[in-house]
Amino acid sequence: MKSSFKGYFAAALLAAAVPNLASAQTATVKLGQIEAQTGPNAIYGYMSSQGVPIAVDEVNKAGGFKVGDTTYKLELIALDTRGDPKEATIQLKKLLEQDKVKFVFGPFLSNVFVTIYPYAKQFNGKFLMLGGGTRIHEYVGQPGNEFVIRTWNWDAGPKGFGEKMVDYLVKTAHPKKVAMLFQNDSGGKVLGDTYEPIFKARGIETMTEYFEPGTKDFSPVLAKIAEFHPDYLFPGYSDAALYDIVRQSIEGNYSKKFFLVRGSTGPGMKNKDGLEDYIVYVPKDFEEAEKKEPKVKHFVDAYKAFYKRDFPYDQAPLCSSSCYDHVYMLIAAMQKAGTVDDVEKIRTTLLSMTYEGMWKISFDDHNEQVFDFDIVHLKKGGVKEVTHVEP
Amino acid sequence: MTQVVVGQILNGIILGSLYGIIALGVTMTFGITGIVNFALGQFMMIGAYATWYFTDLAMLPFPVAVVLAVALAAVAGLIADQALFRFTRNNLVNGLLVSIGLISVMESGALLLFTTTPKNMDIVIAGSWSLGAITLPRMKVVAFLLLVAVIGLTWLGLSRAWLGRATRAYAQNPEAAMLMGVPTKLLQTGVVVYSCALAGFGGALYASLFSLEPSLGGLFILKGVEAAILAGVGNLLGALAGGVILGVTESVGSLYLPSAFRDAYGLVFLVAILLFRPAGLFGSQK
């Protein structure tokens, strides 16, 4: 008798707890992320996948966010694509079909986006993808592709950061010849196709060479480029290659002047004594910004506390930070739209608003992000000049 | 243009010696244990990261860092041998599967420890030597000399010392070597450990030339296997020659043909050679 009473009591407790559990589940917004956290091209994905967990942690520790009368917490499902498009397709399928995720961050790699695109398109209107990949530019803003928003400045066009970068180069260095050296893949080809006309429009002669992914010894291609006698070498696009290109170019006496629109200040700082000029696009020069901007200071401190390591100033905290902003930007859009489920309403709200986080983020007619950035100009010995640009 | 070509031939020779040291490890391990240790690239990665760590973070002098890195790679090789490879002796498929599994484990471990952010070691020997239009970074030349010296000493050791002769005897006829009192188990373990140490040494010099990522071993083991096959598996000095031929083919090929397909030039050359000499350039045709 005593034991059956205990059984009833336990059952009653369980019954009382179940509705609470159910309501706790409904008050969660799932965020997915598909980025290359590992692998040879992981620099962008790895860095961007660090920003989102910090924001999610902050939001949840603050008790969540309110939309209407309901308080929501965030659940992040971050998956490592390793830069493998097939892996990414399986992961996206899991996120959309099993986990029922409606908001996906990533990918930053073009080859990954191009492969997952046909599958992702089937879910148009049912989820939002916030990806930074260069080739997303070709798809975003087209009818039937409303699911994707590109979270990065585009290079060309009136507000294009690449145009502003080349203008800066022309203004400060008056180059006649520029040699471009990119990885032989989707991202590299797009860069070549995009920048040739930009340079040509300014009367600059170009030469373009592509290297095999995973290349470590760049001497042959640099020797070939040196025959062209370029004023600037414009290499891309990830630090994994840039460290070697910059060092070998300086050591082999091929070129000591560099112009970059992808990558970080790291390769320049590492070779600061040998280079003559290193002009690089960075979304934000964190070293300077953290002294002046409280939001940046907060992020740097949060990063150090969350990961228990130093902030990677020389790397691409750029991506991690922009994804950090994107979490808050998405929440702001949900709150303004008054829903966490109506993807179309949230998308429309997002595209029409301006979010002021670490960056001032808005979107152009093409559904691509427009945000302020810095041009870092390193000179021999590491002397640094920073120019802030508002597109 | 002639000077550019000469410069790239020299560059190819230097790079090829790095392929050669991995090829030497591949050819020795295969000859004695009957397995192709594809994880040698990861032992190279251990050597590279260890050198970077000891030099840039622990602030030890480069030569000390190299010695420690080689020792670490050797210890890792000993652990791998005793825990895994000794159960796969003379079983090509099992050995291959174990080494492939080991690649995943070691690469994941490196990712966990060092992340994908490239590590770029401080320059050990700065500057270049120039001869006309040919410029060669000093560190590259020093690395080449060290690699050739180690490969040469290995060859000398194997052809002159008792242990080396025992090793070669075992490779030619294991049963006869055993009957002559060659400690076969110890020999097999020794060869695995030594080839891992060689890979670690290659990695230590790699760290002084190129940036480091956890996946660096994958590319170099492929080149090492290519070089070993090109030379003819089992030929020790041929391993160096195979590496050098591969390096020169890639470097000069990239000058005249698109750099985007650099790896293919070495492979095409390898296939062409194997068509005429199936046992490799220096391998026995019998």
C-alpha cells in the first residue's frame, strides 16, 4: 500500500512537470550554424563560429529575450562542415528536417554554398540563411532565393568595399601594374573576375595567376609573376596561404608590396621588417577600436572570458565579431516583427532595419549587408595607419 | 628567363629533399614491416608543431627545439607501434587501415590543441643568397643541406653498420635473418620509430620554412609515397632522388604551365615513368 502511494505520488509529480517541460521547449529558438571549423580553409568559418556562441551565451545568461509576452532562450546547433560541401549538405538537411531550425548562420565558403544551394532552395520561405560566402552574391536577391541573405559587403558597385580599397590604393600608391594570385576554386575565380574590371577601369594593368589549394611553396608562381614586374602583389584569400605567400615573396625578392581584400593583418605583421607596403581590408581594427568603442571592448572582454584565451587581434576576429552582431540583429528583427516563427516577416524586417552593434549594419537592394570597415596600411617596421570607411 | 628556370630547378631540389625524407620513411617502413604508414605525414606534423612550440613559445634555441621535436616524434612513433602497428606486421591492408585511422586521431588532436589558425614560426635564419637573378632564402639552403646529410647518414648506417646490414638482410629474407640471430621484433619497432623520427625531422625543418596547419601532413605523405614509388620502393638513396625529381617537375612545370595544377605535373611524370619502368626509376626490374 505504501509503495503504491509512492507510485501515485511520483506519477502526479511527473504529470505536473510535463506541461512545464513542454512550455520550456516552446520558448526556445533554435539557431543552426554550418561552418568549416576545421580543415585547410577553415579560417573564416572557424572565426565566425566563435562569435555566435558568445552572443547565445550572453542572451541566455541574461534570461533570454522577449517577443510579445513570451520569453525565449536560444539553442545553438553548430556543425563543422570541414569545408566539405557534401558534409555540409547532410548537416543542413539535419538542421532543417530533424532539428526544425529556421535560422542558419553560414556558410562562409563559396564552394560549400554552391553545393548546398539546390537543396536549400527547396526550403525557400521556410528558413533564413545568413551566409558570408563570396559566391552567394550571384544568388542573393533573385526571385526564389529569398531564403538567403549575404552578411558581407560586396566588392564591386557604388558601395563596394573593393572599389573603395582600389581607390585607396590608387590615391596612396599610384600603381600601374597589379598581379593577382588566388586559390584555384570558386572563391578565387570570383575574385579574379571581380577585380580585373575594377583595376582596368582605373587604368591599371593586371595579371592573374591561380594556385592549387594546399600549396605551400609559392616560389614558382611568384617567379612567374615577378617577370610581369607588378607594383603590387594582390594575393588571396585565406591566411593559410597568405602567410606563406608574403614571406616567400619577400625572401625571394619577388615583391614587397601587397594589397589584400581577404585575409588579415597577421601575415603583414609577421613579416613587417621585410615588407614595404601591406594594404589590407579589415572589417575592424580591433586594437584601435577597443580603446574607443565600448561595444567592441565588451566583445573583446567577452571573448577572453568565454574562451579563456587571448583575443586574436591579428587574425580574422572580423568574422567572429560580425556573427556575434548577427545574433543580436536577428533578435532585434524578431522583436520588431513580433514573431519568432514567421520567417518572411522577420526577413522583411531585417532587410529594412539598421542595426547598430559593433558595426552599423544595413542591407542594400540586393539583400547584401553594408557595413563600415577599416583599411589598415602597414609600412616597413610595422608602422600602421588606419583609415575608416563608411560605404 | 634562363635564370628563372635555374632558380626553380634549385628550388625544386630543395623542396624535393623534404619529400625525400618522407619517402625514405615510407620505403624503410614498407621494406621491414610490410605496411605503408600513411600516418607518417602526421608524425611530420608533430615535429613541425613541436618545433614551433619549443622555439616560439618555450623560447628554446632552434637546434634544441629540433632535437626535442625529433625525440617527441620518435616517442609518438614508439607508442603508435606498440599500441597499433605491431598487430599489423606484414599485413598491408590492416596496416593501411590503422594508419588512416591514426591520421584522423592525430589531426583531430592537433586541431584541438592548435586550432586551424595557421602558426608561422619566427624566422630562424633571415635573408637570402643571390647569384644574378637567382635568389635563394638562406633557411631553405640550410634545410636542404641538413636533409641531405640525414638521408646520407641513414644510407651510410644501413650499408655499413651491423644493425643496418641486419635491417637489409631482414628486408631481403626475413626467415634467414631470424635464423642468423637478427632480433626481428626489435628491428621492426626500431624502423617504425626511426621513420617517425625522420618524419619529425622533416617537420622541424618544414616549420622553419612554411606556415603550419594541422592538415599539413596529408600533402607531404602523398608526395613522399609518390617519390618512393617513382624511385622504386626499397631504394634508400632513390627516395631522395625521387623526391628531388618530383620537386623539380612541380617547380619547373608551374613556370610554363598553369600553377593551379602543380600537383598534377609530378603525378603525370610518375605515371609516365611507371609505364616504362613499372618498378620505378631505381627499382629492380625483376
